[in-house]
Amino acid sequence: MPPDTRPAQLFEGRPAGKPWDVLVVGLGTAGAAALQCAAQEGLNVLGIERLGGLGGQSTLGGVSFEDPVSARLLELERKCERIPVKYDTSLLGVWRENGRLTGLRIISNGWIEDLPAKLVIDATGCAAVARMCGLEVRRGRAFDGVMAPCVRADVWVENGGRVRPHYWNTDCSLAGGLVERSEHVAALCRGRHLFWKERGGKAGRMLRPGYLPGAREESRVVTEVVWSLGDVLCNRAVCDPVFYAFTPEDLPVVQQDYAFESWATQDWKVLCGLPMFGYASAIPYGCLVARGVDGLLVPSKHLGVSHDLGGGLRLQAEMRKSGIAAGCAAKVALGLGCALREVPYGVLKGVLERHGLPGVRRRDGVGTVHGAAVGRLDDGGIVEALRVDVSRTGEWWYAKADGGAMERAAYAYWLCRERRLCGDAAGRRVLSDRLAGALAEGGRFAGNFAVALGLMEDVRGLAALRSLAARDGAVEDPVVRGAFPNRIKALLLLGRFADEASGRVLMGILEDGARGFVRGLEGAGAFDGVEQLRFQAVSYAAMALAAILRVHRNASLSCQAMAWQGRLVSGAEVGRNPPWWRLGKVRFG
Amino acid sequence: MNRRDFIASGLALSLASTPWRLCAEALRPQTIRRLVLGSGAYGLGYALARPRETLVIERGIFPAPEFTLSGEPDTLAPPTTPIGNDLNRALRDAGILKDTRLQLPPLADFLLDFFLARGGNLLLECELVPNTTTPWSPLLLSATGDLVQTDLPIATILDTTDLGWRQKPILKGKRFSALAPQTHCTVDLPPEATWRQARLALHQKRESLGLDLPTFAEAGCLRPLYAQTHIRHPQKDLPVPCQWIPSAQFPDLMTAFEKGYRDAT
């Protein structure tokens, strides 16, 4: 097969015929909601769906924990009974005139049809319309474009009679072109078959297979406003929210290579250890408005948020809200005859409120997902909460948080971060003085205080962080069962400080492959084996060294690092778990 | 399956290390000559007769949806060919066929594995788009809207899809089924019935029978009921010879599969 030769999918002009007010492409959770909302608002709307039912992942994809899939399919169909829908129909191209979308080209069983429209809602989840328009899209994280891994969910009847989705997670996303994607989907299905053969009888019986490969993340549209996890976690003001969400940070990172994720993700996952918590987010209207063409709204998981924010927002409740918001925006834009980016928020808000949006901001900032009381901590409470062997609060966001010591410690770290970002100078100083005092006392928990000071970007923790990285014994570094080790957190923080003095130590860790560095940690059981531990250490050390070399030019260290990188990558197997080969993308100056 | 099992099964390595090479090998222009539209069981058998020359394209993610996703029939004719025996044995070994009854939900994954393990070439989530390139080669549309002009020198096309690519089949009806504990639920519908009408009618019947909703699993396809038998129509919209032989016209998966295999050899 030659390199992709892509025939035209963007047509200039407008299709003949009376235009629909709105075409909704993709009738998953967001699209079905947009379709309903637009119809309720009196718009002449047509839905286009590739499969044979509404609801996408939450129905045909099998991901339904509360309602039976059949019930949801039926409910959606009944709600949309009077709304025309073309099933078994694929999007083939788009029409545009003078910078505005004017219609779509569709195909069903080989028959092609052009549909004129005043406005299009792209709810495909993979930014299909946006890409056909030639708009800018982004994929995955900034470091290397890696996206959240895909999954297939089937519905099973467990041996006790409970009906629930059963996931099969992979460590890869559905990136790639037509052929590569097909290979991944086939691997998903073959993996499911293997599971059936080996363990099917013990797990129960399969009720229905999921008819969709579960891509958690695909392309994301660059919209008028792009919102990030960092924006949310520092409570950046949103003057035009279309919906509020309080979501857990559900971003199963491929092979736990958090070293390559955003700082906001690292703060959440690594430094604070907050999987048992959720965060409040307000989503600006501009995240739904595609940039570069008029007449296109983009609810669904490809909306205008960054990779690190998408993990929490792609859940069903939020996707539904994004669809409703798009339906409302369509109503206002068509009613006023204005461009989507000029929709006045005051008018939009009135329509949103008819549909229960933007809703009520459930809480400010971060809180436990299941309402377990952690309780606000004062400065003394923060210090006391860190006088524990900090370990994980739990792997999955849906497990119960009991407000115990681990949750308090995670929250304490979080409050340090929050104080740095949002507190006044005096308040920051008071807390960091207390943390520095606790660090100076030494003892078993000194590493915790060094990490807390690092979260506050206070250099009084730097010496301790260097000591942890160098493992020179000056700072106690106990091996804690199940913990994300302080010495690894130290590597991350040394990079944040761009600490030139740590350069040689970091290079030593790379050269040694972190074998000496992780000695003793194997017994803690924190990761999936020694190799994963080593990968964690090496990846943080590499990223820290790269950060240092960006600020402090050191030709000899750069050369050494690049030579190491060359040896590593040439010896590594592509796709090996953990993904050592990703280190080939680190830039050492 | 956890990560450890996935890797131990070899799937991770095979996926990560050779997918492009496998695909490139399979799709090298000098080998592929036959295109099969839709992964109907008839087409799978046809393809396995000459796997290196044949590429099957399927719009969904499962093969033979007319049998694997239709909710019925769940019986299998006895095999009459060596490849049919192979299929039969593999189904029993996997625990999917017991006596003559198939366990339908896991059948789709099994069949995909069976087909690929025997050298079959299959592209999932894509469909054929009309094009007028000269010399003609398939233009494919993916599920994510990517349009790819291949350079495969296809000499013949077999269409196994339910309604035929750009055909206007004469149907006497459609059938929509569901699996429920200990029973099936089925409705027969007029030929022009839509997915919406089918779903609403099926649930009306479910309600009348008092069947439980949580364990009610609708089929993933609307099964066509043809007005004719032995359907074999030429498709005149393609510049290479194309026959439409819908796989769904056969009474069961084995019959369709073996017929396809025999017709290809």
C-alpha cells in the first residue's frame, strides 16, 4: 500500500436543497444529547450514525454500569422517536463556502448523498468533521502524542447473576491510519477470545460483545478556547461556563509513564497521589466552537480540552452535558443569525438553564469522589498529616475513600500545591516555614516534607531532594509498602527546580539503568516488578536532566546523555513493556 | 485480561512488532487480486481458499455479523469439507459449540481469531467508496472518516453484504432478534423497516412476554429475509467483475462458510 494518498473530502460550495438547521454526526452519548436538545428547541435536525443504535460507548459499546444496555438503547430510541436519524451511514466529506460549513456528504451502502445544513455538530469523538475541514487537531500528550489506551467492554452476567461491563484494557491507543487501526481492533478482539478460552467459564457468561473498540481518546479539535487540567486545578475563572463537572482524574496512563505527562498530571498522580479524589471544572463555551471554520460545534470527547483534562471529562455525564450545550448554542446562533463564536453568553445561559445547565458547581477545587470526609486541614494539620508513611490511596477512583491517613496525606500535599498557586505570599511563607521546620527535625518522614516543600517550589527542600536522589543517607528514605517512593518524586522535583547541581547524579542513574537506585524498593510492591520501577526512575531522571540542560548549558553532560540515549534506544525492542524506547524522544539540549 | 496476560499471550509482541509488516506483506500489490466486501461467512470461506490473494473488508469490528451478531440461528450444520471440520473442531475446543448449539456472544471473537490464524487478510472498520480511478483500485473509508486510495490491482470482487453494495435487493422482510435466558425473542418486520422500528417492535414483544430487561441482549444486526433463493447478482457499478452473493441467504454459518470455500476452489 502506498503512503496514504488522500482523495478530497472538502468540497467548496453548498449542496442543493433546503438546508437542515442542524446535522448531528455521531450519535453517541454527546451526539444523542445534542440531537434531543436541538429538536426540543424546535430546530430542524437530522442525526447521522454509523451504527444501528444511539448512545455509542454507553450502549453499543457496552459501558453501562447502572442501567442495562438494552434499557438505555430503548430509552434513547423512545426519546428520539420523532427525530429523523440515518443509521448505518458514514460521513464521507464536508461542504464549505466562504469559511462556513454548508453541508455534509454521507455514504450508506455505497450510495452517496449530499446534505445541506446551516450548522453541523460533530459528535464523532474523533473529530472527523473537523479533520475533513482541514482544521487543526491535536493528538495525545505534548511530549510524544501518546493517547490514552483503548479498551473493549463486553457485557457479562457474572456467576452471582449481576450484569455488568467487563473490560479488557490494553496498553495502546487506536492511533494510526486505516490499516494500523484495523490491526489494533483485531488484537482487541483476539485478546477477548483468549480471555474467553482461558477464563470464560469462571467469570460467568458473556451476554453481549461490545460493538465498538473503546477509544478513550482520539484527535482533539483546536477550538476557540482550549482548556487544560492546569487551568482547572488552579481555579482559573470561567466567565462563560456551559457546564460544570466534578470528575475523577481517570486517565489510565499507558504503562504508568507519568514522566512524560503534563506537570498538572504529575502533581495529581505522582507528587500528591490523588486517585481517590475528584476536581471541579467549569468548561468554557469556547471549548465547543471549532476554530478555523464557522458553523461547527464539537461536543464529545474531542472537545477543546487538553489531553490531561480529557481523561476526567470523557465520562458519560460530562459528555451528555457537552452535547446539550452544543444543542443550546446551535439554537442561539441560528436564532440570532450570528456566528458561533459571537453567541452572547447571556442569551446562551438562558437556553442552557432550560436544560439544567450550566448546573451547580458542586464544590470548589478538589474533594473526595464519594463524599468521605477528609476535612479541611490547617497548617498544623498539613504537617501532622505528612507524619505518616505515605502510600497509595487506592488504584481506582471508584473504590471507597474512607478519609483515613493516606487520603489526609494526599490532601495535605494538595493543599501545599494550592497554597503556592492561589495563596498570598504571607500565607505561603507561613506554611513553608512550618514544613521547613519539620524537615529540619529529620527523622523518618523528612522525605515527605522535602516533597511538600518541592510542591511549594521552596528551595529549602532542595538539599534533601538531592540527598534522596543521591541516596547518600543524609535524609531517611524508608521503603514503604505500596508507595510511590520519595526518591523518585525527588527526581521529578529536581527537574522542576532545574537543579544544575543534580546533573551528575541524574546522569549516574541513567548510566546505571537505575539498578542501584531502586535497590530495596522491590519489596515495596509499588509497581509491576523491578523493571517497571527502574523505568520509573530512569524516565524521571532523564526528563529532569533534560529540564536542567534546557536552562544550564553543559555540553559534556548533553553529549553524555545523548550517547546514553543512543545506546538505550538501539538496544530496546519496540513495544516492550515498559516502553524504554520512549526515552528516545527526550531532548538533552 | 491484565497486562501480564496480554504480553504472555504473545499478542502484545505480535501487535507491536509486526503489524505494519504483516499488513504490508498481506497487501503487497503483487499478491492481492480478489476483494471481498463484507466479512460474511461465505466470504470468509472464499478468502481462506486463497488467502494470500484475497482481502476482506468489513465495516464493523466483527466477522460474519449475519451469524455472529444476529442472535439466531445458534445451530450449525455438520461439516462436509476439511476446512469445515477444522472450524468445527476449533469451535468445540473453544467451548463455543456444544452438540450442535453455538454460544453466540463469544462466537464473533472466536471467528476473527480463527480466520486470521489461518492467514486470512481482513481490514476492519472500513467500507468501499465509489471511485473512477484508472486503472481502478479500491477507495476505502475508515470508521474515523479517513479516505484512502489503495493501489491494489483487484481483478474480481465478491460482495457478501446483506443488502449488496449499491444494490436494491428485493426483500420479503427483516428479522430482529434478541437473546434472553433460556429463550430467543424475535420479530419479523416489513422490508423497509428501520433500526428504530425494529428496536421498538422487539421491545414491545419483550414486554408482552414479560422478559427481563437486564439480561435481554438485542442482536447487532437486522437480518434480511430475501424474497429469492440462490442469490447471485452481478454488480454493474464497479469496473471489475463483481458478484453479490449475500452470506445471510444461507441457513447457518457452516453452510455459508463451506460453500464459499468450495466456490473459490
